[in-house]
Amino acid sequence: MNDSIDVSPGAISPNIGLDLVRATEASALAAGRWTGLGRPNEAERVGTEAMVRVLQRINMDGVVVLGEAERTSLGPGVAIATGQRLGTGRGPAVDVLAKALEGSRLLAGGYPGALAAVAVAPAGSILTPPNIHYMEKIVVNQEVASALVPECLDAPAAWTLALVARAKRKQVRDLIVFVLDRPRHTDLVAEIRAAGAHVLLRSGGDLAGALMAGLRDCQADLLMGTGGVVQGLLTACAVKAAGGAMLGRLAPQSPEEEAILRAGPPEMQSIRTLDDMVKGNIAFFSATAITDGPLLHGVHYHGIRAESNSIIMRAELGVRRIIQTEHWLTDEGQGAQGAAEGDKGKQR
């Protein structure tokens, strides 16, 4: 019996978002069992294994454009690594980005904002940076997209906040800025507060914060600061689908990374716009919440069933779908497989 997930050959199926959400659901259901247990490595391991199992069953010729190095703490061979091939190989050639567990420390502590996320775009569409793991970012939604200019990334925070406030027809004092709570952001936080805006500090959840800033009618008006490159490129796919805007620039965190940046072409050091990070208008993004958050509720287990909440976005049409799914758990630990096979879950 052929149990692969059908995707039209040659071109990316417009329904691939529904296939990708099975992967994020599988990861969320597996990792969610570890919420609040203080064991993030175990959560990431089972989430990664569940996500990869589903992605390998999709009829696509996928290549991970940027992933993570294998970590011994997760066990041998457990990683979604740069260059890894995903899918059956029989469908369209696509770039893939995947985070089976974004916000491992949040999940370990039972805090909001942990997600599983996947994005795909036609092969060659997504920026492939060198071995540098962090980038500076600004993310805004559709209301501000036309006003965001590259100069914002180097300008004082007050200048950028004034620009955003004008575009949103607000006062600066009414803006909420999502910033990761990191020592590297001490000066940025001080600038934002001196300008009169509110800071929404979070210990993790860079991608969740970017979604809050990049979607309309969410809690944050913008995201500022430095975070992971993988999360940044996933954000770019989502923000493109939402009609928002984003700026990014590689931010080396060690002398070795600085040397890599200096040795590369000049454009590696430049400020990148959303269209630089994701070329064209075809991109799909899916995320499933593992722990509760402001946009989606996390996985909830109820004996033989579980509930999940996901978002699917398609850039070509600007479509955003919020999906609540009920999964029947036939055996202990079978939630991930139920999500993968589709016929064991009920969407409502």
C-alpha cells in the first residue's frame, strides 16, 4: 500500500500546507508530552524524529537549506541538518526549513511560546547564509510594510519606533516591542524604553514573537533584536505570506564567525529585505503550538485523545488558516503517528 502524501509533480501543490501541518502536529504531539518536565533534549529528540517521519512521506524533492549540527545530547542521527534530503524525491524540488522544537527552554519550564514549524519554497528561493547562526532582525506587519526601510536596522530605536507609530496611526507610547531577554539586548531595551514604548521581554520563543509582530491584530507591534538565523528565515516565509515586512543582517557572535563573514562576498554583510531572504511569491509555512501562546493554544491531552492548534500560511494568495485538530491516541505515544497519517485525526 502506498502511504505517501500526494503532491503534484513539477509544481508545488497548493495544498502542501495541509501536508506540512501533519509534520508540525506530529512533532508537537510528541514533544508536548515533555512539557514542564525540565528535559528539553528528550522533547526535541522525539519531536524531531516525529517530524522527519512525516516529512519523508511527502512527495517532494526537499533539501534543508539551513539546519542544525547533530548534537550528542539528542542521540545519534537526530537532527534536521543543512543539506538533508526530505520527502520521497518524486515531487517538486523545494527548499525546506524546519524546527521541530522552537523554544526548548520554554517547553521544559512549561512556559508559553514553544512551537513546531516548517516552511517550503521552490528550490533556490530561500537565502542560504554561511555558517553564522544569528542575525539582527526587525519584523512588522502589513500595516507598516511599505514604510519599513533598510536604514531602520542602523537607525536609533526611537527613529524606527516613530516610523512604525506613524504607519499605525498610534503614539510611540502605545507601541509594544517584542525583544528576547538576552544580555546582548540591554542597550536596545534601554533605547526602546527611553523612547516611551513598551517592551515585551521573553526568555525564548523568537519565532513566536516574530509571528506576533508580523501578523495583523496580534499583541506586538514589531520585533527587534538578534536571534537565530533558522528562526529568521522561517519568519521570513511566514511574514511574506502575511504581507508584512522584515529586515535582517547576519550577526556573528564569535571571532570565527566574524572571519567567515569577512572572507565572504560583500553582500553577506549587507542588510537583507524580505525579498532577499525569500525570492518570489511562492512559500508555505506551517506551525503548531506545543505550549499555550497568544496566537495559538498548545497541545492538550485528554486520555485517549489530544487537541492541537496550528496555523498554515500561503504567500501566493496571502491565505492564513487556523486549524484546531482532534487526534485519537490509539496507544500511549501514538499521537505523533495519528497526526502523520491524517485519517486518525479529526479537524473541526
